[in-house]
Amino acid sequence: MSVAPGRGALESMATGTPTIAVGSKGYYGPTWRNIRGGMHSNFGGVATGPIDGAPILDDLGHLKFLTPPMREGVGLTSRKVASAFFDQSKTDDALAAPYEIHLVGRSAVTG
């Protein structure tokens, strides 16, 4: 189990660890409860104002009710989300693609 901010939450998820996200702007909560919302907020930067510790303690208390198979499922889902949407090599490829297209097109024209 991990309690971490934005990028730290993503790294925790990438290892398959059940993660509670706390961002610089507020409390996100268990990443497995709202994965889609977290993908758009980098798992944590979703609110403004001070962070109340009560929800964190409450969510940590609920973790004891996750059975081992449930924890494994949460971890697997977390790992898949981190890999599918936040993998650095995929991001690098997407950022490089327009430049590569430009270079290939330019060399085809100049021959």
C-alpha cells in the first residue's frame, strides 16, 4: 500500500501497489475507485485548499477489508493503467512522431 502525490502515485501504480493519491492541490483518494478521473488529473491535483487527514485515515481503514485477490486485482489494474497511459517511452514516441514525419517528408522532397 502506498500513499503518494501525483507522479509518486503513478510510480507506485506502475509497481502494482494499491495506491491512495494525495496531490499538491488536494486529496484524490484510492486510485482504483476513480481511475478515469485520476488519469486526467495526474492522480492528485484535483482540488484546492488544505488537505484533511480524516479521509486518508478512513480510506486506509477500508484497505483491511480488501481480500488478497482483490488487492491483486487492484494492483494489476493499476499497473495496466500506468503502462497504458503514462509510460515514458510511449510519451517520447508520441512527441517525436511529428518531427520524424517532417524529416521523412523533407528528405523525400529533397531526395
